[in-house]
Amino acid sequence: MARMAGEMRYEPVIPLLIKKLLCDGEILSEECDSALTKIGTDSVIRAVRDAAPQAPHYFRLSSSGLFGDIHSDLALSTGLELLSLELDPDQRTWLANALVDQFSTEAVDAAQAVVLEDAQDSNDLNFNLVVACKLMAYEVPELKQWERELAEPRRRFAGRDVPSLDFDDFDDLHEDSDPRRTPHELVAMIRVRAVRARSTRSAATANLSCPDD
């Protein structure tokens, strides 16, 4: 039902999807979240906003991605509002990650504050912030620092460097890409490159950690 409602972009089913999303079931949550994303209207954002204040943690976590997947002024403003009210560090990071996908300087500034205020591992958020800032040509004071931290291998062996993540490649991708591509298409391409770079780095790390025969 949820899948069909999403494909049809059938707004009247939104309250039922929200109700099901409030149930703590991983598969059910994924299906409802996917359907709400495909419906993709401000009615979805309003429904999530209305449910969020009294909703349990797993609902806020599952629905946070909607504030990056649905691109509208209301999605941005509501996401920023919920972020300002959220106290849970993990949830703040998830919501900030989603908001960065709005490609708004307001979202970047809010996510930057999350990185600076919340003392936890936020590499994924840092990465998304670097990508967004580069695509938007938006400078923040910590940008170079985040690039260095993300490019550093997690461990070094025998004085040899492990291949690192090169953000210069991402600049080249942005400059050489088809101008008709949307920022979200560029992000998808950049993330593919990042995954490949990280896989190469992980393989090199594994080889360096193995003793020579």
C-alpha cells in the first residue's frame, strides 16, 4: 500500500503513512519514508512537523531525511525550526545532514553550528558540508580544516601514507560537469567518487596492516 501511494503521489494517504511511521518497525519505516518522499509535497512536511513534538526518537530519526529529500522553502524552514528545538545530539546530526541537501546557506550555517557544538564523530556531516560549500561556492572558516581532516587516513603504518580522499577531484568534477546537472545529481556523482576513494583507502590500509611473509 505504501509503495503504491508513493508512486501515485496520493496525498490523502499521508496521515496513515505518518501513523505507520510512528510504529517502530524498520521495514515499515523504510516503506513509509520512501512513499512520503515520493509524494514530496509540503503537505508531507506539515504532517511531520505536527507529529514531531510528541513523537518518539525513532520517528524523528526516520523522518529527518525528508527535510533533505523534499526541496521546498517550507521543508527548509521547518527543518531549521525542528533543529533549533532538538536536544538529542544524534538526532541533531541526522537532521543537519538532511538540511545540507537543501543547498541553502542557512542550512549550511545551522549544520556548521551542529559540528562545532556537538562533541561527537561527525565525519559524514563534515563531508556533506564540504561538498555543499564547494558546489555553492560558499566559504566557511572551518572548510579547509574539514577537508584536511577528511583527507587524512585513519591510521598510518611503517611510515607509509595510505591513499587519502582528494577534494581537488571534486572541484574538477564540478567544473567539468554538464551545466544542466542539478546540484543533487552532482552530489550523487561526488559521493560515488568518495566511496571509491574510501574503498581504495581501506584496501590499502588492510594491505599495510598485514605482516610481510
